[in-house]
Amino acid sequence: MKTLLLVDADRAASAVARAVLAGSYSVYERAALDDALAFLSTDHVDLVLLDLAEPTLKGHANAVASVLASPCRPRVVGAADQPRPSLIVGAVKAGALSFVGKPYVAEDLVKAVREAAVALVAGVGDAGLAGESARYSVARPETKKDASRLLGSSPIMNSIRGSIQRFASCDEAVLILGETGTGKELAAQEIHARSSRKDKPFMPVDCAALPESLAESELFGTVKGAFTGSVSRMGLFEAAKGGTLFLDEVGELPLPVQAKLLRTLESRCGCRVGSVEQIRYDVRVVSATNAPVYEDPSRFRPELLNRLNTLVLKMPPLRARPEDIGELARQFLAGLDGRKSLHDDAIRSMEAWHWPGNVRELRNVIHRAAILSPESATIRAADIETQLGSSWGSMQRRLC
């Protein structure tokens, strides 16, 4: 059996990763990078799941490089909570073979680790692959022709899947609207995976996490000397060549960057910061937001909105489709270790909750209940309420 080392100071996250991966790997854990490097110097490890948000890390690229330099030469999967594009690109350029966001989603974690494992068998991933030729995409979603990762059998979700299929058949810009946690990025991945661009990169960028001073260089790249400390590197528009660029929380982009993005979408061309050389972009733009972009023209340029919303997909909140909660909850639980099940009273209790965090909140609740509930094979309503804290039940009674 292959060995995998978790390097993460977050014990809850490590517990989820262990629960997901323990059936396929011999899993070891270390909370700090120094301890992990000491372990790697004496023990053989095939894969390392490396949390790049750990405060003790001295440079994300250096952390990846130091793991790759270990005697056993493991392959690295990077991880971070709401990672910045620069972090992802830096980790991949340093040699990480895949990347996964936190909190962990079982299927995304398994997919990222599987990509690195396949590369291990194929002999891919040595330091010589680092650089701009390395794979920049966080993931290339794989969707079978008749399958969908958007779960739910309610009429509203059947309608959403029909819209996604129609949107995937063309190359127009798509704007996905919805509350936080409704699955906007998953919908974007579905559109990409069913389109003619499915074999090219799917490049997500969290616009809310882009500092105003760096947003332009992250999207369009830089040339050496453009500003103090800058180096020549491609931006996300170039990195997504032939594929899909997903602008998550596009409503948070600074106004000056909105202006350049508008020009780029109109001309399909742009230039790196510090350069006048025009670069032709072959990329489809899918964007998403939970901000009221239609209501406040002082924060979001109406002309840019008209470029982004050729097609509009509205993701429903979970409270609008309570009949899907049981199916979603069981699927999230099955994606862990498969040893526990949900009692009907747990489902009924969850159906009564209004889920302000939507599907993401439901997923986290199920993961927490699976980890912290008693060893009994069945999770009851009391298990879920206990793990959410005593305030959950009283809040539920007030709001539902």
C-alpha cells in the first residue's frame, strides 16, 4: 500500500483527510514542516499532502521544494484554505503536481491525490518539470457524459442541470448568481467539463482574495522590472489558454481592474503589466458572485456586467429545495469512510433547518458529525445537534 504524509497543523482538517484517504493509503501525520522533513529524512513516503497556509512555512515555494528534496523524493499535493492564485501558481511551479482547497471536499481531495499518484507511477514530477511549462490548473474537472456532480433530484436542480448542458454547448460568457455555499464553482466546473474546452485547463480565481495592488498582475502577468521585485511570468488569462477562466466573486474586483477586464473581454487581447505587447487570449470566461452587482453601479461597472452576463445561471439556496437535503447528506457521508449512516430523524432535523451556509454548511455539518459522533454506525439527530453546539437547536426553533 502506498504511503501518504499529512502536513497540517489543523487537526480537524487532518482528521477529515485521514478519514477520506485511509482506505487507500498508509497515512502518517505531522503538524509542522520541520517535523515532516525530519520524518521524510528517515522514512519512505510516496505522497505528501502539504498545507501551505501553515504559519511556520517560510515561503510556499521553498516549502514544496524542501519536501521534494527529501531522500525518498515524494510527490506533493498542495492545500490551502481559500488559496490565492499566486499561491497556487507558485506551488505548481515549485513542483506540486496538484492542488486542493480547504475545507476538504472528499471527491476533490481524492481526485487531487489520485492525480499525484498517477504521476508517481508514470515517473512524472521531478524538479525538472518546474517552471512555466508545469500544469497551472488547480483541477480539470472530469464529468461523465450523463453524470453530474451537482446532486439533487428536485425539479429546480433538474432545471439547473438542463441549463448547464445548454450553456456548455456554446462559448458565451456565463454569470452564475447565488448565495455563498450554493455550488457556484461546481456549476462552473460542470459547464467546463461538458464543453468543447473540457480537455484544457479550468482556472479558478477568487477575486475577493486578490489585493488591489496585485489583482492586475495576477490576471494578466508581469514583465521583469515592471515594478520593484517583479519577474517575468504569465497571468491567469494566459495560464488558462484554450480552457475556462472562472472569476469567483467577480463583484469584488477593484474598479481599475474592471476597466482592463472590460477591454480584454471586448478585444480578446491584453498585455502583461509593464509591457505594451498585445497577447491574444483563447479563453472562455465564467464568473460568479453573491454581491448585488445589478444594484450598485458605483461598485461594479454596468458595461462590464453586460459583457459577463450573456448567459445567467441562478443557483438556488438549499432552503428552496429541502427535498434534496437527505440525498446530499448521504452522499457527503458516503464520501468519507462509508462506515456510518444517517437515521431518518437526523434527516428530518436537517430538513427543518434553514441552512444559511447552504450546501457548504451541510457538508461541513456531516463531516463534523461523522468525525465526532460516537462509534455507533448510525448518526442520529442528537449527534448532529450536539456537535453543532447547544445554540443550534434554539436558533433552529427561532428561525424555522
